Amino acid sequence: MNFYKYFTRPEQLDGYENRFRIPGLAYQAAQTGEITWKQAEPYIMKDPKWAFRYALHILNHRWPEAEPYIMKDPWWAYGYARNALQCRWPEAEPYIMKDPWSAYLYARHVLKRRWPEAEQYIMKDPEWWDEYKEVSGL
């Protein structure tokens, strides 16, 4: 949320000059043309959610420079593999597999098969374990 828009003179607020260091505000500012995408990239890339959105909606392809940040969040790593890469992402799998929901979704929608290495993590959540067993044929 861009709370600066609610002020008539936002430049007088503390922190205004550093506002683009916040990934979401940098993304919004680049979208509206207040700054360039190149200026926003260093801030966007460090937040998995905004890096994923930038790669998918702005670049329309993978963003290798942001991948070390994206892969550390299982949910956004799964989304990045499914939507931006549209293939398996082995480097992120150690992170994805530790979250039962993300691991289940990754196995179902990216690998499209059973994922034995992640089963010990998926089974920690009964809901996702039941779903996983149903689609993987266990």
C-alpha cells in the first residue's frame, strides 16, 4: 500500500527519500513510472514475492539474479518454478520440500509425479499428505 498518496506533501515525511528501498513500494513506483524498473530491481529482487511478480509479469521469463532470494521461500519458489520457469527447479527443491503445502503442489503441478525425497516433510501435515497420497498413487 502506498500510504504516501494520502499526503499533500509526502516529501516532507521522514523516510520519504528511502521509500523505494521497500520492495513493494519500489515495484509500485516502477509500475507508475515514478522510477525505472532498473532502479527498482535491486530492491525488488531481495523479496521473494515481488521478485516472482517482476519475473512473471514484467520480464515474462526467468530472472537469474533474483533466484537466490526467491528459492528461500518455499511458496514463491514453487510458484516461480511452475509459472516463470515452467519446469523443475532442482536448486530450489531443498527449500520447497520442507513446506508440506508447497511440496505437495510442486510434486503435483511441476514434477507431475511422486516426489519420494519430500514425502517425509509432506506427511507432517495430514491434509496435504492425504492429497499427496491420492494424486501420487500411494
